[in-house]
Amino acid sequence: MTAFTVEPTPDRAIGTGPPRPLDTLSVRDAPKVLLHDHLDGGLRPGTVLELAESAGYRRLPTTDPGALGEWFTTAAGSGSLKRYLETFAHTVAVLQRREALVRVAAECAEDLAADGVVYAEVRYAPELHVEQGLGLDEVVEAVLEGFRLGAERAAGAGRRIRIGCLLTAMRHAARSREIAELAVRYRDDGVVGFDIAGAEAGFPPTRHLDAFEYLRRENSHFTIHAGEAFGLPSIWEALQWCGADRLGHGVRITDDIKELDDGTVRLGRLAAYVRDKRIPLEMCPTSNVQTGAARSTAEHPIGLLTRLRFRVTVNTDNRLMSGCSMTSELVSLAETHRYGWADLRWFAVNAMKSAFIGFDERLSLINDVIKPWYAAVEAGPVPAGG
Ligand SMILES: [Zn+2]
């Protein structure tokens, strides 16, 4: 155990009042970076209805877009990861054809760009979209085409977004090596990494060691959903057996952190390793509250981990199921944790540093897009007549 006292750092004071009001409109304008967002968790409710209609899918609970949106957030908010995952049966069912995948990926890029996201990594599991005859390669090409179209439309509307995708393998299935090979095959066309997702308990990441070892030999990047429903062993395996570059959620790393009454904090060896090695944590507050991994946004471990300066990033996970956006996540964190512009800049820079695209591109987005915007807003409005 390593003990240390938490002290504010001179370059990043916590909870300082913003010079420009930090409200929904201004946060939407801010350049934001998103590393953890599921394609099949971010459809527009109206699109789900239209795709269901054209595919002859009759199992949706309602035909009203507003009511359908509410149904998704309510079902996902029931408190169990199992029910949360059930909502995906509907979105995956309507994503079995090429035109559906192109449309949903294009709308995803447009929606994120309209929300002020300048860089996003969006993930999905190709193996879930082959029920009506598409091959894995066709699925990947359809989604890449959709992202290209959506980014073009967003640029036409004055919003620039760079979007990459992560291919996910399902932890309960046995196709991870095949999906890893698919990710490597499309690495020069917009696939920037790999992930495994699905129920954590009973399906440890080491089940997929072959895929991870292959990716490492290919100098490829991957993240692993770990430490959400399951605790430290899952995080430890993801890092020390599988070699994950980032952790999806990772909230349970707090099981290895003790806060003492005198204000000192003790980190266990695993927590210290995660912090020392700057392992990025892809935190998704609303989703974690919905699945019971955190009690509330106010009590979310993101507060402690940010104070301890872990490499924290803020993400949406599933925008449809959580009824959230990058803007709403950040506004809600700002309200509950008293974050100001400097904190939001820190989250954006952390995420950009942790992205799976090349160093030069990351640096350019940090220095040419993110930092100038925050420098201007943190300086406040120019006084009249000055
Ligand atoms: Zn996720």
C-alpha cells in the first residue's frame, strides 16, 4: 500500500468558478472527445421505428417515437445489467441489413458532431449483425461507409468530426480471434481498435487471450470492458494477462483504494499501477448508475478518481438507453461535482491522449482544436472598449 495526501495542483484547481457560465448551450459548443460509445446503443428512436417497419420487425413495445425513447431509458434504468442488455435485442434486430447499418452509422456521426464531439471512437460487434446473410466484412464496410457519409454531412453543416471505430467481440461467444483479425484487416480504413463486451461474470477476459496475443503481435490497440459489474480480478486480468491499453468503465478500481478519516488515501498495488501507468479509464456515469455500478452521479467514483488524477475520461456508453449525450453527461458532472471549464478541458485532453489514432493526429486535435477553444473560454469575454 502507498499512502499520500491529496492536494490541489496549481495548474488544475478543482471546482473553480467558470468565467463563462457552464450551461448546456456552452458545453455543447465545447470540443469534446468520446472513446466509449456503442453503435447499437445510440440509435434515434424514430429510426428504430422506421427500420423495424421496413424489416417487418413487430416486437417493439410501442410505435410512438417519444414513448419508445422513454421505454428504452426505463428498461435500461431498472438497475440490472441483464435487463439493460435486453434492450439491445430490439436495436440489434433492426440492424441486420446493409442500408440500416449505413444509416445508423451516418446518423451517429451527425448526432455526435451536432453535440460538439470532435473525435469519437464508436464500437459495435460485427458478429451480431450477420443474422440475415451479411458477412463480417460487409458489416464493417457498411458501418465505415455510414461514418464517412455522416462526417461529410456534419462538415456541410459546419461541424467537423473525426470518427474511428472499434470492433467488439462478445465475451460469451467464441469468435474473438476472428473479430481481432477483422480489426487488423480494416485498420487502414477506419477501424482503430478492438474490445470485448457483454456479461462480465463468468466470462473473464482471459477466455480471449488468443485474440489479445494476436493483436499485440500485430502492434494493434484494444480496450476491455472490465470492472463494471465485476471487481478487481477482472481489471487485473484485463491489464496483466491480456495487456489492455484502456479499461472500459473500470469503476471497481476503487475497491483497491481506501480513503482514511484524516484525508489521506491509500492505493493498493493494482490501483497504483493503473494510475502510475496512466491507464485510461473510460467512465460512463449515467450508464453505471443505471446498471447499479454506481449509486448516483454525485457518488460516482469519477469524483475520487479525478481528484487522485487517474487518467479519467467521460463517455456516453449508450445514448439511447441512457437518454444522454456527451453534453448532458458533462453538465450533470459539472453540477454534481462542481467542475469548471478547466476540468472539462482536462477530460477532453485525457481522452484525446488516450485515443487509438496516431500520435500526430492526437496532438493536432489537442493543440489546434481543444486547447485554443478552452483557452478562449477560460479567459472569459473580452471587455468592451479594451
Ligand atoms: Zn460499454
